[in-house]
Amino acid sequence: MNFSGAYTALVTPFRNGKIDEESFREHIEWQITEGIHGLVPCGTTGESATLTHDEHKEAIRICVEQANKRVPVLAGAGSNNTKEAVHLTQFAKDAGADGVLLISPYYNKPTQEGIYQHFKHIADTISIPMVLYNVPGRTGSNILPSTVARLHKDIPQVVGIKEATGNLTQASDIIEQSGTSLNVLSGDDFTLLPLLSIGGAGVISVVSNLLPKKMAQLCEAWDKGDIATARKLHYEMQPLNRAMFIESNPIPVKTALALQGKMDTDFRLPMVPLAEDNLEKLKSIMTDAGIL
């Protein structure tokens, strides 16, 4: 499976403390209509850390059903508990997901060998395409390029990595050591264009919740060799890219979608509503971008 282009790290809408299925389906449908290349339910942006197992499964099921094979679904199924990751990965496969996004174990900070054995155990148990997720700022550990290369070489199911260090030297080392058969996807919207320039395959994006067409068009322009258009779109989206991280993700992006009337601003603690001063900044940036 080739995971390339623009994938949206989907927000999970809530209403009255439960997943708002209607809003979620409408958001997914709009993403597909706008030309997004793929969808990622139950990532960090989907508040996966505060979903129950049943809700996690529900979100994957809804996304797979609504996408209906029109675009690939890369389901978040990671955990710092290897058995739990196996359980969620098996569910994602049974539900019809095209692949799984697997974060490296967080909090318990395994060694590089522990990280390798974690992913190997999942792959040995279940046959489904796997995209690793490296985000040291949240996990407390870094999947080193040599470990990525080892995993890709030893485990055919490891077909990609969401690289969210923001470090282009590390991304370059991954591509150098693993080769172009590994899809290296940006985990930071603002690094998409430079990552493409060194051989990256695309992005798992937060801002494409708001601008799916532009994010897809940037990837398509690059693939066609239209660097000027790709660069133009990159700079057009930069203010929103920054705005999505004025507070912890997904607080700004869910707030932006609520301002557009697409869902409620309903968060799970410990996520809380956007601070008032930042709300005014967000409104101003959205107005300038023509989406409010």
C-alpha cells in the first residue's frame, strides 16, 4: 500500500459527551468532496488519548464506512501497551481500514530495541500495512533513523512513517537509510514543502481539516513539477499552520471548525476551550484566510 499525498488527521466531534456521528460523517464527506487523498481517524488530533476503547473503535468504523473505499483510511491504533496496540490494530483491520498509524510507545520510554520489538510483535501478530508515528515531543523518545531503516528492512508491513520531529536532518537521514520505498510523511504542516523537496511522500495534516483542497493541491503541484504553485500554497497556508498550534492541538483546529458551524467546541478534559485572547487571534487569521 502506498500512502502518499495529503491525509487529514481528523478531528473527532463530540456532543453531550459522546461522538457526534452526524457531524463526523459530514466532515469526512466534505474532506473527500474537497479532494483529500486520505483520512486518519483516532490520531492525536482526534483526541485519541481520551477516547474509550469502544469510542476508538466507533470512530474507525464510522470513518471506514463513510469513506467507502473512495480514499484510503489509515486508522490510529497505537498504544504504549503492546497488547493494546495489537487489539486496536486487529479491530482496524477487521473494520476494513487500509492501514494503521502506530505511535511509538509513549511515557514508558523504551530503548531502540524495545521500540523495534514493539512494532515487530504487532506485525508478527497481524498482517496490515503499518505507518510508524514518531513524535518525540509527545512520547518522550525518538525513533532513530537506523531503527526506522531496520524496521522497514525486516518488516515488509512497515511502509511509512509520520515524522513529526520537525527536523529535516533526521527526515533526510531516514530517507537516505530506508530508501524511497518508505513513505515519509510530514507530521508538521509547516515542513511539508521542504520534506517533499528531499524525497518525502506527503503529510498527515492538521490544517487540512480546514483546507483539504489546498493541502491536496500542494502535493499534486509538487508531483507535477509545478514548484511555483506548491511554494505559493505553502506560504498561503503558513499563517493557519502557525495558528493551529497557538495552544495544544487539537484545541485551535476544533475551535476553528466550530466557528465555521461544522461541530461543537466540545473537548475532553484535560483539553479545555481556547483562551479568549487566542480566540480573537484565530478569528483574525481565519478571516484573512477567507474561511470565516
